[in-house]
Amino acid sequence: MATSEKNTILFTLIYRNEEYRVQTRLGQYNSLMSLISDQLPVSGFGLCSGMGSCGTCLVAIDGMHTLSCSVQVNDSIANTRIVVKEAYF
């Protein structure tokens, strides 16, 4: 495996029943929240900017709910299916 492949993370984002295959480099994003904010036009996503207090960055990673601001973009999310939940205010 080439060095660039070792530093690549692949996973699937699902938003509004649409699947988006994501390929990113290790260290490119501080959190899954920042990656999702950059990749998808999710209205109101991550309003507290990563403080973990508003719940607007809720995702389900292989069925387990968590706040994406607390998830690092590393090998732990490689090959997962991440469902982006919509925030309802």
C-alpha cells in the first residue's frame, strides 16, 4: 500500500436517504462535524461550533448515535456508514 493510501480514510455519509462516498486524508479535518459541514449542505448543522452543547451535529455511526463534534476523523470511522440526522429547532 502506498503512503498516500495509508493516510486515506473512506466511509459513507447518508443524508436524506442519499449516499455520499467520502474519501479524505488523515488530519485533513479536526472532527467529523467539520468534515460534514464542509461536504454537505445541512441546514443548522453544528450550530454550537463543536462545543457539544446543542445536539445539532447528531449522527449515527453504524447505528450508534453520537455527536459528530466529538468524533475524530481517523481509522475508527473507516468503512463505516454514517447517517447525518437533521436538527429540528
